[in-house]
Amino acid sequence: MSDDSAKEQALAAVDRYLAGLNAHDTEMIRSAFNFPHLRIGAKGNLARFETPEDYDFSHFLKWTSGDGWHHTKWDKTEAVFATEGKVHVAVDFTRYREDGSVIGHYFSLYVVTCQDGHWGIQVGSGNGT
């Protein structure tokens, strides 16, 4: 697989994650991950999900409760490093309330890996949740 093909697959996984997030669809989010899946929060807190069954959408809602989150949009996605089985994807994104008002702008780095032919986000780290 070429680096360009790896980048395409990784960006597709990242887009699948956002689609699942905005749809509140746990299965779609899981399909965008590889497991174990790690999240490193803004304060260095670490969440580890060993299996797909360990993650559900309520985890995201717990992290964003209180701010009125309704949906998220990518402002920019960029594959900044790629090898045959791993791609680092930098994302800038904005979180919105239902009325369209902005909650905030954030940055994350996703490490997207290929496991048994499946491209999924293995690690996410950023200044959001």
C-alpha cells in the first residue's frame, strides 16, 4: 500500500468517526476505532478502551456535558505522517450548540493504524476531550 493510499484510508476513518459522533451512533464510532483505543485528554488524563464493547457514546457525552454540545465540524484535516500501516492525522475542529453558537475551537492528533486490513483511530490526543 502506498503512503497516499494509507492517507486516504486514515482520513476516511477520521471522517467516519465524526459522522458517528454527530449521529450519536456508538457502532459507527466503534467502526472508526482500532482497539485497544486510547484517548489522552487536555490535562493528560488517559482513557483506555480494550474492546469495542468498552466504548459507547455516553463516554463522549460525559466529557462534553454542561457545554450544550450538539455537533462538531472539521475545520481542517491533514495527514502529516504516513507509513504502510500507520498515519498521523492532525485535525482542527469546532464544537457547536444546537442553535449554531460556537462552544470552542480545538486541535487533536489521531494515530490511525491498520489492523488486519481495518483502518481505525488507535490513539487520540488533543486540547479537547
